[in-house]
Amino acid sequence: MTSDRPLQVIAIDGPAGSGKSTIAKRLADALAMEYLDTGAMYRAVTYAVLLEGLDLTDRANDDTVGWIARRMKLGLSQDGTVTVDGVDVTNEIRGQRVTGSVSTVAAIPAVRAELVSRQREWAAERGGGVLEGRDIGTAVFPDALLKVYLTATPEVRALRRAGEASQQSVAEIAAEISRRDALDSEREHDPLRQAEGAIEVDTSDLSIDEVVALIGRQVELAR
Ligand code: DC
């Protein structure tokens, strides 16, 4: 689809457990837009790479990892189902193995280049959408209609993730989150940081409805 109308992109970034996925989904519903979980894309590439048994600590494998990202058929549906080459990997990509390696894969420039290009294509085909991740407002869509940076205290984030699934203890989850925060915000290429012009929303003491309403009002103002 081509149109002269600028893309209506809402960019939502923030660390693990800040509420991005829940908020982005609910906001997309409220605005009658589609939603893209870009973290799921990095997780899906990580899953495919682990399946090949590649050593991720060996930088000599980065080219192969980039090749896997470029050739993989990736399906993301609005109900949260994720497929890789037609196989449903929705549960597998949330497991500890993928979670433990995803920040390493996400730091590889060839992977980022491929996924950023797919994310831009996704939005262009729809005239926009709600995209959530780590670099949407800084790198993928710096001209987004609205850029939001979600935060929450480390304690709240660990408790949220513990409530979502997991056989891990809250302390283990807190350690994993803080390890990923460090890798995601200290990497060389498009690290996690608040984009210029983004509004910061601390979700620690707010309900989902309150956050969605707050961002919805900002969207109306930006339009
Ligand atoms: O949101 P999440 O926890 O599912 O994201 C998984 C990882 O993917 C995260 O630790 C960093 C990476 N990521 C990224 O580098 N850029 C994005 N836009 C989204 C996620």
C-alpha cells in the first residue's frame, strides 16, 4: 500500500517488565491499529540460531546468524502466535534458553539491519501501527507520531515477570532482567535508551487502564 499520508506510528520502548507488551496490545485495540512485538522477532531469530547449534560467543558466526535472520520466514499474528518457517514457536521463544541468549543475538548488526527493515515494511503495509521494543523511537521510527518510554522499578518489573510464567524465583528473574538491561543498554548498535522527544511513563504505580488512557490522550494531542 502506498499513500502520501505520513505513517501513524506509535513507538513504545522500555526495559523488560516495564509493561510494553500489555500496554502496546491494549493501546492498539483502543486505537483500532495493529500491534508488533519486535522483541518476539529477536527471540524468533535466537530460537532459529540455537536450533542450528551455533556458538554465539564466537563472533566468526555472526555472518551465519545474519544469514539465518535474512532467510527465515517469520510469522507474527495479532493473537501473539509466532511461527518460524511455518512452525509454531510461541512458547519456545519465551523459554529460559532463548531469553538467556536473545541479547547476544540482538547485538549483531546484520540481525538488527534485517529486522529493522522488516519492521519498517510491516508498518508501511498498514499505514502505521503500534510497535514495541528497545529502539523503535531511536532507530526504527525516530519520526513516529508519538514516542513513549516506559519504565518501572526493578522490583516491580521482576514481580511482573514472575507472575507471567516461570519456574524461576523472583530473585533469579531480577538477576536475569538486570543482566539483559545491561547488555541491551550498553551494546554498540542502537542500545536501549529514551528517544529524543519521547514521553516517559513510570508504570510502577499505575494500572494498565491508567497507562493506556494516559498514552491515548497523548496520541490524540499528537494527531
Ligand atoms: O521485549 P523482549 O524481552 O521480548 O525482548 C527480547 C530481547 O530482544 C531484548 O532483551 C533485546 C532485544 N530487542 C532489541 O534489541 N530491540 C528491539 N526492538 C526489541 C527487542
